[in-house]
Amino acid sequence: MKKLMPILLALLALAVVLSSCTTTIAVTTLAPAAVDVSGYKTIAVMSTQDKAGWTYPLFWNSYVPMQSVEPTYAALLRLLSNLDFNASSRIVETASSTIYSSIDNGYFKVVAPNVTDALVTLGKNNGNVRTTLMNNGVDAILTTEITNIYYDEYIVQERDKNPTTYNNESYYQINFYLVQKYAISINYVLQDVENTRIIATNTFSSDIQTRRTRLGHTVGNAGTFVKDSYYSIPKASELITDLIRSFARDFRNELTPHTEVNYFDFKPNKPKVASLEAAYDALDDERWNLALSLFAEEYKRSGHLASGYNAAILYFTSGQQDTAFALLEEMMRIYGGRDIASLYSQLLEIKRKSDAAKSQIESTEKSGAKQNSELIGF
């Protein structure tokens, strides 16, 4: 816990960054994991398993199939399959490292897949995985499985809808494309080691993605084939591993506290108060304390709504949250207004999330009744 506290304190302090637009401020705060991970200080991550039962299709290690390609051009478009050898193992390796890295952000101790696998193997040899994990300080174990992998590829020809003119000749150009379609689903189960209960389970699935690479086209009414120059065609494993990396944020947000950025717009000087020019200049120069002082003084003197609104934002971002809420409550009571109520709700939600994240990080209590049964799935 002592190791985590400097990180916690640094992130609970609201970091303020002025954007390129001088009327907007960015606030970085903590947000909790979607799953209640309170009390789980050490999480072991097993290597991802491929449970998709995926077999290489008929076109593997052969030429890419063609759909509706005229025989005249078929011989010119012969292309070896992009479904690379050992694609499955590359996909599994990427999934393991991506999932581990996404939740290893300093708030909990996270045991790497190779170490976790060794502990599980040792536990199986000793006859009790649960006891082995507990003896090594593991509070929860994360298992992940690839439940679906989809990949297809083929070559198609498509005629342009509008004619092309070349050397005073009008014709309909035919284009030839390599089409690659791919998708993946990954399921996770997070288990409480001591209490042998499932904390959470979920499946992340991508939509079917499509990548098209033009291989060639025709020129003139004679249909002369011209091969296109393309830099490279990605292998199947490259496309699918990119999808897996896109799940990193999903795993992070679901299973560990994390930071998020919220943006707030300052109100302009309306109705215009000449003395507030110094306050807006202070915003431009990132002199937050001076800007706060001037806005707060103007609101107290005249009840200028923009000044009160801006002062509330600056109170909050400088760590004076109670003062910010008290100011906004006063403004809602006296003046009302949707903008003021909306800002109040936003700040309240940011505080709620930050408090929830702090609770998850600091809590030592786990939910669930203690049991002595073996872990599920082991």
C-alpha cells in the first residue's frame, strides 16, 4: 500500500492543462474500474487460451480465391494467401501481453502470464491450485480465452459507375481488389482465489472489419490490365492482433482504476466587465490562482454569472472542491440556469468517480463468503 500511495496522491490531485483554445481547461482525474476490484491487491494473469477451435480454411497456403473475376484477368491476379503460418500462436501471444499490460498500471500488483502459468502448473502438480496461489499472495486470477476468430479473403472486380477518359478515349475502368474480412472475440473470467467465486466475466467482440487493397485496374476499351503498386498487404495475424490491441482500453476500464480527462469551457466576459480583462489574460498565461482570485472577487462584488461559473471551475481544479460546490449551489439557488446545474452535475460525477477509485485502491475487504473448494475451471 505504501508503494501505491505516491501514485494515488499524484492522480487524485487534479492536473490542469490549458488546451490550444484558451477558453477550455482539461481536468485529469481517477475513475474506478467498472468491476468492483476492492480488496484485490494482487491479480495474477494467465496466458490467453485459444478456444475458438479455429482451423485453417481451404485457401490457406494456396492462392487467394476469386469472386466474379473474369478469366482473362484471373491469371494476372494470382496472389498467395495472407493467412500466415502460426497466425493462431501470434494472436494468442498478443492477447496475453496486451491484457497484462492494460491492467498493469501501478494501482495493484499484477503477476505476469509466464509466472502465473508456472504457479498454476505447480498447483496442479501439488493437487491444489488455490492453495498454491494463496501461498504466493495472489488474491484474484484472470483467465482469458479467444472464443471466436474469423478471417476470410478473396479478390473481386468492380466496374466504375462513371466513365474515365484517357487519350481522348472514354471507357469504364475495372478495378480489382483484395478483400480481407476479420473479427475476434475474447472472454475473461476474474476469480476470487480465497473465496473461490467469480468476481466478473465478460466478452469483448469486434465487428467484422473489412480491408480493401486495390491490386490493379484496366485502361482503355481494350481492357489492358495495369498492376497497381501497393506498399504491402498485411498478414491475417497483423490485422487480428491490431483488433486485440484495440481491446486494451476495454480491459483497463473494466478491471482497474484509471485516469480520464474531462474538458470544461470557461464562460466569456458577457455582460462585459472591463476589469475582468486581467482575469482572462491570466487564463491565457496559465496563472490560475490570479484568475481564480479575480473571478471570485468580481462575482462577490456584482454577482456576475460568468465570473462565478469560471471561479467554480478553478476552485475545483485547484483542489478546493467543497468551495466549488458551495459556490455553484448558491448560484443555482439565486439564479438557477441549466448551465450552472450541468456544471454542478459534472463536477459531482467526477468527484464520485475519484472517490470510488480511491476506495478500490485503498480497500482491504473482499466481498463473498469464504469457501474451501477448489477454483472453478482448474
